[in-house]
Amino acid sequence: MPNLTVLDGKLLVAEHATGRIEGEQSAQLCITQVLQSMVCSARLTDLQNAIHRYLSFLASEANVSPLTVENYRQNLRFVADALSVNDIIGIDKSAIRRLKQKLHAHRTAQGRSLSTGTKNLRLKNLRSFLRYLIQEEGRDVLPPDSIRLFKKDERTVKVLDGSQLEALLNAPDQTTRLGLRDSAILELFFSTGLRLAELRSLNREQINLKTREISVRGKRGKVRVVFISDRAADALRAYLQSRVDHCTPLFVRKPHQLQNVLPPGEEFRLSPQGIRDV
């Protein structure tokens, strides 16, 4: 019996020692991660560090949506590469000229040039970034309003007549689940004027077919109520009745193959490109 007590005591000591070792290893791991983060931060240029601070400001203090922050991140990464400067003070008129030249010469993966709207959006993002540096960090940088935008092309708006619109709305094959889904998408777009991102983010519980209402979360997380037409409500009802799943997203890809998918099924939410293809 004494031997057993001694043995238990040894085990207890071993357990305490193991816990202490694991604690020390965990603390060491945290220190290592912090040091690695500091090293990575040290490797970034002054401009890149400032962009990181700006994106953090947008997310934590300006209440900007994650999607908008990601768009800013992508645009400012392009801008930083095109400016070819390491320090904020290096953003001068000559750097802006280089940026505009690269925006003009840039080609997408499909070989297309950037639209005037896309080029101006990146310049506006740079303006906002510089304004943040002045207002929030008190930095002496190039005045944002000195960056002139590209001259916009005159927009020509093509308007569908009644027969063309009717043909568009009736184009999906409503004898199939995909056709019912596409018909609901078109009717909802026409009835509400929702943005693509807003329509894509809709979940089933946001739809009230009895009152013909949809709760939509738009920019900056603001929620508004949108009313839909009887025709759009009928299209949504037919589409939802055809669904054989319990996934949360309103519009899903491959709706005929989801009967065994457990909710929420976020990975099956229809992509932006999938909506454009409709």
C-alpha cells in the first residue's frame, strides 16, 4: 500500500511536471508567433505598414463591411505595386503619373483593359488612404484632392422595351429546378433593384412571402425592408417549393443535388459569377 501511495505520488508529480512543460511550450509558442509577426512587420515597407493600419481602421473603427475592406485591400495592393515607392513621402506627382500609366496599360486575365470606372475606383481608394493619413495619423502627404481622376466616358443607357423585358424574364426553363431558381433571381432583380452582393447574401428566413417583404442588409451593415411584386413572390414560392434541401442560402448552386446536405450549406451559396451567368 505504501508503494502504491509513493507510485501515485510519483504519477502526480509527473502530471504536474507535464502540465508545467506544456504550459512553458505554449508560452514559448506564443512568443515565437509574436516574434515572427514582428519580423514580418519589419520586412514590410513604410507604405505597406500604413496600408495595414488603414485597413484595420476601416474594419474596427469605420464600421466598414468585410467585403468592402477586402476590395480596398486588393485595390491598394495594386496601387502600392504600381507606385513603386517604399515610403509614404515618396507618393508625389511623378509616382501618381506612374500609377496612371500602369492603370492604363494593365490587362485582365481575359486580356481586357480596365474600365474608366475601375481605374477611378483605385484612384479614389488611394485618395481615401491619404486622407486617413492626414486626419488620423497627422502625416504630411500628397493632398488627396490633387489626384485627378480619369475623364469618364459618356454612358449610353440601353433600355429594354416591354416585349424584350418579357422575353428576358421568361427565358429560364421553368420546368427545371435551375430554371425556377434563375427565374426567381431575374424577377427579384427586376422587382427590387437589389445589388448583386445583396441578392447573393439573402437567406431563406429573410423572405416573407405573406407580406411580400425582404429584410436586406446593405452597405455598412444597415438593414432595410424591401417590398417585392406579386410576380416576384410567385417566382420565389415556386423556386422554394422545388427545393429538396434545408440549406440556409436562398440561392444555391446545383439545387437538385442537395437533398443529403446538412444545413447551413454555406459552401453551396451561388457565387457572384453564377448570378451573372443567369
